[in-house]
Amino acid sequence: MSGWLKVVGLGPGSDALITPEVSQILSEATDVIGYFPYVERVQKRPGLTLHGSDNRVELDRSKLALSLTADGKKVAVVSSGDPGVFAMAAAVFEATEQGPNHWRFLDIEVLPGITAMLAASARAGAPLGHDFCAINLSDNLKPWHLIEKRLRLASEADFAMAFYNPRSNARPDGFARVLEVLKECCKDDRPVIFARAINTKDETLNIVELSNTTPEMADMRTMVIVGSSQTRLIERTGQTPWVYTPRSVSE
């Protein structure tokens, strides 16, 4: 049997946002590998082996996937959102580069998914309608000084910003420092979107002026989007305002 490895994205939460292409792959796979909560989203069936693991063993997961593929298995490595955005696709290719030469010739394909960033943006309106950047605020894989440098430069360039992994129990103070940097650099009351667990039953959406933001407004299930100086609100009586960033820039 000729094996293959598909690195797939399950979208931000709702099964309705899993692409048909990914659903088809999951129905054909012999093995599904990923972080426990993501593997649990895959329906069990005869002939399918589920391999759930902790969230800090990405390279170990990738090596297992590559080994099973080399043995002829049909392997799906699952991530939430899109596998190429702060997720498993990069880990698979890191393991491929570091591993035996024959891994480079395996049938590997990355299948896109809908990111949490884009789902949150869509729920709020169009805050990423002009130039923007995405920053992972976790310092597990990079030092804090690099995160701060990128925050300052993105603020100076007046990007809208989307933040992944803003605040965890292990680093509760990091997001407080992020907000301090933003308030120092932006010097205005641009809107900040706190989109938590979008497309799930626990979904919440809060829009707050930058000066009124506090660290407790975010956790690891929250996508934070900071508008640019051009980002606008469309107020709606009794409803959450729409947020959008115009396509053109006024000097």
C-alpha cells in the first residue's frame, strides 16, 4: 500500500467550517495524529487509529506521522484553524528536513483550513480589510524581546494586528505587557476585538477601546484583533457595532 501524509486544518471550532476536502481525507485516513482536543473532534470508525498527544510534542508527532507514512499508512495530521498558521505544517517539514533522506520523497500535502483569525474577523465585520499582521504572543518558541520588537514595529507601521495565544495560566503577565506596549505606541483609542471561542457554543465577542483594555479580557481561547489608526466602528443601536478597516488609507 502506498502511504500518504496530509496535514489538515479543522477550522476554528464548528464542524460546518471543515472544508469538504479535509472531510474526505479524514474519511480515508488509517491514522489521525494531533493534539488531544483536535483528535477528539475526528469521528471514530473501524480501521482508523487515533493518536492524541500533548501540545508541546509537535516534532514527536511529526516523526510518528512520517514513520507511519513510510510504512504505507494514510496519515492525517490535524490542527485547528489552518495547519500552516502557527500549527503543525511547519513542524512536519522541520521533522522532514531533520529526518532520514527518504522522508523527503514521501507523498506529503498541506490542506488549508479557516483560521481563527479570519473567523474572528468575519464575526466582527472586516477589521483586517487593509494591511495586517499576525503575531503569536507565546514565548515558548521565541524570546519576549523579539515579541516586543515586532509589536513596536507593527504599531509604527500602522498595521491592524491579530494576536494568537494571548494569555495563559503559565504566563499571565505577558499580555499585560503587550497592552502596555500598544498603549504606549499607538496613542489612540482604536478598537480592540476580543473574540473568544468563535463558532462554538461558548462564543463571545467584545469590542473595547484600547485605553480600556485589561489583561483579564483574554485567555488561550481568545483571538485578539487590534485595529489600525484607520479602523472604524459602525454603531448599531442595541447590537454589537460592525468593525472594519477601509481598503484605502487617508493621509
